[in-house]
Amino acid sequence: MKRIACLLSFVLCLALTAGCAPTESNADPKADLPEELIVGLDDTFAPMGFRDEAGNLVGFDIDLATAVGEELGVKITFQPIDWDAKEMELSSRNIDCIWNGMSRTPEREESMTLSKNYLNNRIVIMTNPDVQITSKEQLADFKVGTQAESSALEVVQADPIYASIEANLSEYRTYDECILDMQAGRIDVMIVDEVLGQYKNSKLATKLNVASVDFGDDYYVIGFRKEDTALCAQVEEALRAVKASGKGAEIGNAWFGEDLLLDI
């Protein structure tokens, strides 16, 4: 009886061990993806996501997110939101991610899962064709313009160079007005977010120069809920595929005249 009992115990242990052993999985890594990804955005932020004259939603991030959706086999739905309430929109599950020229900040790293940097929106110096700028100190010798209450103006005001260029710096209601004064020769230099400056430059017959010196980096990221790390990783993988296929360069050239999509 003892031998039979021992044999039965041995067989039971084998069965239990077999049930716990890892087995080869044929699961599709995309199986956990939602059928629809709701992207929250500010639909007034050209050239990342905005309305054209016909009211259609267009922009670099619109095209990029659409390409990522195609890569993942997921429907992308764009949901305009109050940008000031974007974290609440995300946490309340009204949207699945925030994707619209959102800068990486320490505060956002704390409150969200952020993707790797996919674009660097530097604060750049753009000049008329006959002007060459190789150092920020040279700005004191030129008439400079930027948009009032812009991120570019904030960066310039925080820079030590500001004291030497303040008297020569004009603030404009819009960058379009600033560019018109550059074309008329009333100012020589414009300080601007690179994505907006390159977008505007791509539409000009006579191109502006982009100086080799700038006011620093401003990295754009996609924001997800803290618990959605797997979704973030899947979107990053799709971004790499879009970059590798050349589709990212195609989108960048359409909006900026060059490929600004980073390797992630």
C-alpha cells in the first residue's frame, strides 16, 4: 500500500509540475491593443495639430499618429481637449494619450508615463539670407523679433544674453507679422520654436537661414496613464517602424521641409 501511495504521489507531483511549466506562446503581441486609440490634442497648435481653412484636422502629429495607427492596426480617433485640463482628461479615461507637441517636463514625468523623445523643438535663431549668426552674442548687433508671450520669448528672457538684446528686441502679436517685417527688412533675426519656424519657412519663396547656435532643446513626447506602460512601449515600437520605413521622413518633409523625427 505504501508503494502504491508513493507512486500516486509521484504521478500527482508530475501533473502539478507540468501545469506550472512555461509553455511556448503563439500569442500576438498586438492582441492587448485597444481597437481604438483616442488621442487628446489642442486643435489650434500649428503645425502639430490644427484646423485648416476647411475645418479639417491636419498637422505633423496628426499624420504621425495616423501612421502609427496603421502600423499597429488600430483606429486613431482625435479628440480636441482643453489643453489646461489634459492630465484630468487622461486620468478620467476620456482619452488614451496626449499627443500634440507636448514638452517633456519633470512634473509630467511624475504624473504620466511618457514616451521616449520623438522630436526636438529647439528654440532657434532664423535670419534673413544675408545675415550670418554664429553666436548668441552677435544678436546685440541686429534687430531681433519674436512673438509676444511665446515660449521662445520666455527662454530668451531667462538667458543671460537678454540684457544685451532687450533694446533691439521687438515683440509681435503673431509670427506671421514678425516674418513680414523680416521680409521688409525692418528686422534681421527671428527667435522661434523650430517646428513652427521650419513650418513657416517651408512655405516661403525665399528661405530664411537657421543659425548654427540656438537657445536649447525642448523635447516632445507622448503622454500615457501611469499604468499604461505596455501601450506606451507598443506605440514606441510602431514609431521606430515608421521611422525605419521612411514614412516619418516623408511626413517631416511635408510639414517642415526636412526630417525632424528622432530615432527612439
